[in-house]
Amino acid sequence: MLRVAILDDYQNVSQQFVDIEKLSGKYEIKIFSEPFADEAEVLEQLSDFEALLIMRERTPMTKNIIDNLTKLKFIITSGLRNKSIDLDAAKKRKIIVCGTEINSHPTPELTWALILGLARNLKEEIDNMYQGYWQTSIGVELKGKILGLIGLGRVGSQVAKIGKAFGMQVMAWSENLDLTKCKELDVLPCSKDDLISNSDFLSIHVQGGDRYKDCITLKELDKMKKTAFLINTSRGPIVNEDDLIIALSTNEIAGAGLDVFEKEPLPENNKLRFLPNALLTPHIGYVTAENYSIFYSQMIEALEACVNGKPIRVIK
């Protein structure tokens, strides 16, 4: 019987979407709800498994892990790309890597939750309401403000459309900015420096990886308006976390809305947790019932296809 591990089910919800009992005649399935401490624990806990169903970019599938999980045959990930899988190592081991579809609109929706939360000081006001206080801050309006987007792909485009609906001016920059798309969306293309220095809300929507690592450091944060807000629902390493902590601590910028971090889950003692001008969510941009239904149903579908020798949605 094929041994299958479902990894990083942080919320203990996979069984709402996967009928373990129905599959028990074919597969021996074990669910892991806690993140692994390190690679040594990954290797110890997963040594006997032939298939891994993984949530994108929670447990990295490094070369060391792939090389040493000698029984591993299949990796099925949520999403159709996963930069935390060493695909070259998998290919060398003849491990089949498959993915699932994913809805792109939940992340833009959360982006706007963070923008609105920052604009109206919702963290402070909600906390104070429970403490018995009334109207302790003054918010800002979005209409007429400049929304700067780093990236105008699937997610950035949706964020831009909503910004226009709020009556904001929208600017965009990326290393491969599509000028045709800018024209279609009535978005002003600009240089990185102009984007950073002019934006009232600067929101990040590019892929992770080496290209955009440390795209925002203290150098860029110093150029932002002191009244500006930074929003990151993309990948943690795009923003230098230590530099952001300095900028927030010294009020170099007004605040930040963050759904992604350098290390996830965010350590309990991370300084971001204690900054009043940091609005934090635990990487929930893609975490919706609709997406989870797609992920888990298509993971099982892909697993069945692999077992039957006809893999689908193969990631190369």
C-alpha cells in the first residue's frame, strides 16, 4: 500500500477536503499538522513515505531532502509552481512533481483588507474598542492617493483595478513591466525610484526568488514618504525584514501591512509582532475554503494519475 504524507496542515482541515476513509483501501495516509523544526526532522519523519502532498512553500523540498528520501516517488504541491522544490534534484531522482490550480483573486482581496486596515488604523481602533476607548486615531482617505505597484501580473492587475475603483492614481514598476497592460488598466509606468518616492501605498506583487530578493531595503524605505504604507502579500524575502523593522521603529514610514515573512511561521519573538504600526496576518492570502477545496481535491486527483502511470499537471 502506497504511503502518503500530507504536510503542513497547520489548521487541521485537510480531512474536511480529503476523504481519508474512502482512500484507506489504496493508501496509508498520515497527516502532519506542525511545521518541522529542521531538515533532520523532515528526513526522520518522512523516510518511509512514497508520496508527499505539500502546501506550497511551507516545507521546502531541498536537494538534501529529495536525495535522502530514498522511497519518495511523487511530490504533489498546491499551485502550478513552487520555488521551494528543487526540481533538478527531483528530476535526477526520477521523482514526478505535480501541481494544482489556484484561484488568484484571494490575495488581491487580502491586499485590500491590509490597505484599508492601515488607512483607517483598524488594529489600533479595534484593540481600543475592547479596552473601552472611543475614536483614538484619525484615518486617511484613499481617493486621490497614489497606489504604487511593484508588479502588474495576475495579482497586481486585480489590485490596480480596485485601486482605480477607489479613485486612486495607480503607478507600476517591475523589471519586465508590460506597457500594453499598463495602457489597458490606465496605470502609469514609471521607474523604481519614482514609484517608491511618490507612492502613498506601495504594494508588492512580484514572484519570489533571486531576482527580487531585497528589492526593498533601508535605501528604498528612506526614499518613501513618511506618511506612506508598505504592503507585502507576495514573498517575505522581497523586503529586507531587518531594515523594515528599523524603518517602522523610527517612523521612517507610517506603517506596513504584511502577510509574508522571511521565516514562516513568524517566530514568537520577532520584533514585527511588537510594532504598533505593523499590521500582520499569517500568510493567509491564498487560504480560503475555495482554494483548499481545489488544492486537496486536485492533489488526490494528481496522485491517482501518477499511480496509474498517467501524471497530470506535471511541473518541469
